[in-house]
Amino acid sequence: MLIKFIGATKTVTGSMHYLIIKDKKILLDCGLYHGKRKDYYEINANFPYFQPAEIDYVILSHAHIDHCGNIPNLVKRGFEGKIICTSVTDDLCRVMLLDSGYIQEKDAEYVNKKHFKKGLPPVEPLYTQKDAEESLKLLYGIPYHKTFEIDEKIEITFYDAGHILGSAITQMKIKTNGKNLNLTYLGDLGRPKLPIIKDPELVETPDYLITEGTYGARFHQPPQEVKNILIEVLFNALKRNGKIIIPAFSFGRTQQLVLLFHEIFDEYFFSIPIFIDSPLSAKITEIYSKHAECFDEETSRYVQNGNPPFKFAQATYIESVEESKSLNDLNEPAIIISASGMCETGRILHHLANNIEDSRNTILIVGYNAPHTLGRKISEGQSPVKIFGDEYKVKAKVVVLDALSAHADQKEFLNYFSNFDKNKLRKIFLVHGDESELIEFERVLERENYKNISIPDKGDEFHL
Ligand SMILES: [Zn+2]
């Protein structure tokens, strides 16, 4: 059996790991690299290590685009096998991949306008909504804990990774040369006590472990602190008669915030209107509502009491552009949650332009912001910042909250790993993290007596 590391090696996006087990060729995840088009278009477009048509299965850990977003391109280039994932990820991919197809089309349109002016030839989108639609036919969702047999020698079982709704730890049991091997891929490992979803589920010690290490060298604020920080932000906004503008990813962060505000309003008997201004968020929230079986105890209680967690009097989901623009005329305290999370595109831009120069308002940064994005600039306290090409002075109060991070930090990784038998664990592969972060994570794991740790490079292969 052979494993070749193709994506998310020494970096945090583009997850893709290639397995050859006897006559079966399998991909663990098929994600997109995020970043500047000129740096990543070719890397995303081509599959230099295999022919898409020869892949039998893709096993998806979850529906984040850096883990599933290159599937439509894989299908466009000849993949006809099955895409195995949890039933929830199956539902989520139907929204996320179509949206990604739309973004790819828009991106190509934008580039082609520039190319036309310069007399350059047009570019093709990486894939289209049509390609995305084709790929959805190959999705095959299975419930957590139900074993799926690829053949009599390879079994797969999903466990809850506690990272995002539907996220899975993939346990593969493989019979090879008379031996039984357990290869476990953690995907993105979540954290205990995150809102809505269950805590990461413990699994038996594998022989080989592939783990992410996004925050293997860092520590987050505990999730339990989120509510207090939000209450303080709310009180301050009310005192100043200001608005709270929250750039947030449509998948995950938005639903967490909506539920947290719901809880705060119920507990403290005060409220202000919340506008969730993202059509994608509304679609994803519907999928959340459909999968109450994945909720933690606290969120399940809402459902049992006949109280929908994401629908309440103060919450309004905004669909049309006109309604979105009409929020510019609001002159009273309100919360506006909108995408994109890193403030690069989308409706959040006009909310920022409209509110960032008013000192009564608060900009609440709740997620990861890649270097050079507008979200990063605002969170680092830069002023002025450019929005739609114009300069804006940042007079609004900026609050940065990292307690909602969906990735385990160093302490949480070590706690999780402490359930493993170090003598049984034969090798650990560290992926999905910046190189410096992974090197530090490796050092910490070695200090804790974990052996045989490897940080693979793109294209590195190992015989297991
Ligand atoms: Zn993820």
C-alpha cells in the first residue's frame, strides 16, 4: 500500500492525499488551493500525479472548499468513480460546490474583462456550475459509524470530527499481505465545546495517522468565553447607539453566531435586530436545521422544546440585493452578519464602506483572515483601508475574536492524542499547516514521546 501526499503539504489549503491499495486508487479529499489566481490556477487545474479517470473513490472529510472544491474539476477531467462522505457533507456539497462553480465563472468573467482591454486571449473558468452539477451525481453519503466496504479488503467508517457540521474522521481498515492495518485521517480536527456541533469523537489508536496541524503551535481563547465577549460587544454598541458589522463565512461561523445571539437574547431579555445578509448562509442554515441529529446537547434542547435554533423573532435572512442595500439606511443599533469572511468579495464590502467611518459602530472579526486580505488589514488595526478602490478611515471600533476557531489548538491536539496508545501508533503524518507551525508541532509531539513523525512535501510517497 502506498500513500502520496499531493495537497495541503506545508500549507493550509488544497487537501489531497493519494492512496494506492492493491488495485484500488483512492483520494482522501480533493480540495482547492486558495490564494491569488496567478499563483494557484495551474496547480488547481492539473492533476500531474494521476489520471482522474483511473481514480476509483474520493473520500471526503467535510464540505469546506479547501477539502472538496476541486471535485468538479476532477469530474470534468474524467473521474467517474464514487465520492464517499457523510450524509450531511453530501447535502452541504450540493450547495457549496454549485456556489463554487458560480464563483469560478465570475472569476473568469472578471479576468476576461481585463484581458479584453489588454488584447489578451480569454481564460476558461476552472469549472462551471454545470460541471459542479455533474459532480453531484457521484456523491454517496453514508451515516456516521456505518461501515462502508470498498471491497472485502478495505472498510471505511466515519466518526464526528467536531470541526463543522458533517465533518468526519475517516478510519480505514485495510487487509494487506495478511496484515490488518488501520489508517486514520483526521481531516480537520475540531474542538470541544464549540457551539451547535458535537465534540470530536474518540477513535481507536491507528497504525498510521494523518493529521492536520493548522494551529499545532498556538493556543486559542476557549469557546466558553465567546458569549461574554459578545455580550460586552452588544452592550457597548447599544451604549453608543451603533451597529455591529460581522464579516463571517456563510458555512459554520454564521450559524454559530446566530445561535449564540439567540441564546444571549433569551438569557438576558434584551435584543436588537440581526440581519443575516447572505443567500448562501440562508441555504446552509436550512441544511443545518435538517440535521438536528448532529447537534450537541445544548442545541438539541432547542429542537426538543419546539424552538428552531436559527429562526427567531429578531433574525432576518436577507435574499435580494435591494433588501441588502436598504440596510444602508438603518439608523439604529443592529447586527449585520455578511460574507465573505475575509472581506474580499460579497455584500460585506458595502456594509463596511457604509459603516466603517462611524465611531459608534463595531466591526467584529470572528474568523481566520489570510495575509493581505481586507479582513486581515482591519483586524491588524490598519487605517485607512481600501474598499471598492476608495480609501476609508477606520473609525469604528474593531474587536477580534478567535474563540470560535474550528481547528484544535496545541493543547486540544495533545488532549485528543493522549487517548492513543503510543506503542501501537507507528507513524504520524503532519499536513494542513504552515511549515513553521508544523515543525513546532512536530517538536512538541516528540517532546511528548510520539515517534516517527513526518512532515511530507508535495509528491512525497511512503510505502505502508
Ligand atoms: Zn475545514
